[in-house]
Amino acid sequence: MADVIVFDLYGVIARTQTDEAKKRIVDLAGVPGEQFWEAYWACRPAYDAGQESRAYWDAVAGRLGTRFRSVEALIEADLDSWCRVDDEMVGVVLDLADRGRRLGLLSNIIEDLVPIWEDRHGDWLGRFAALTYSCRIGVAKPDPRAYEICAARMGVPPEDVLFFDDNETNVVAAREAGMAAELFTSAHQVRALTA
């Protein structure tokens, strides 16, 4: 039985961007979707590791060879697209905490989103022993240092951690760092593996 459980945020407890939210961002950018998303994701690692928002959007525009009409509107639409939770997984988190499990969060997240999440969802985020945000540690998954820092903040060696992430690359990296790691599929899976 795993007593120390660490979750990724996006794609596990939080929902990813909806198609509607993505369309809004692309419309604001004024760039064809496929080109836009290639640049958006190619520039994202530095943003997740703590880069300032305007510098990130300038990097995206530079990669696309364009200038955005309103960076502020893009920032707002992007932040809004990343703020929804999976209520069933929040229930799993609360249940695990109530049963005395030590919980941690390891998320690739930008600095501007942290206060939004903590303001809107502080009730259940408060049940985590450690919140490890890429933007605040200067490295993002799958960098091995992210897993090492997270385990240290949990007060245990990586071998004592069961980690859930929806990204196979991050799961493999967690295993290489010594964690037991599972590719997240559902709340039912988490319940089964933590019973």
C-alpha cells in the first residue's frame, strides 16, 4: 500500500483545455491552429520553468514570425483555459487525505496560474503535504530534478513515492528517478491502486 502519493495536476486532477477554449486562443492569435499550437508548445518548457508571461508570448510570436494584437487578451484566455477541475478526482484526493495518505502535487504550471488555483481551489489543495510547481523550482517534468525536488519536499526518497501522470514521457522519467509511477487513466484506476 502506497502511503506517499504524488499527482500531476493537468490531465489528472485538472482538466485540459477544451476545444472551445483552444479556438478562442487561436482566434485571438490570428494564426492558423496547427502552426499556432506547434509554437505554443515548443515555447512552453521555459514558461513552465518560470519565464514571465509576456516573454513567453513574445517567443511564440517570434517563432511564428508575427506580432499579436493583444498579448493581454491571449494571456487572459490562456489562463482561463487551464482552470477547470475533475470533481471526481478531487473526491479521490479528499478521500485519500481523510484516510491518512501523504499527498503531493508535481505540476508543470506557469507562475500566473498558481495564485488562481490556490484562490479557487485552496480548500482541497490544502490537503497536500507539498505543492511542487515547476515555475517555482526552475525545472519542469520530465527533468529528473523535478522528481527529486518533489520527493525531498515530501520528506521521502523517490522510491517511497507512487506518482500518477497522464503523460507517458513523465511517467517514464519518474520511474527512472526511482518512483513507482503509473500512467493515469481514471479515478477508478487511482482508487484501485491506492486501496
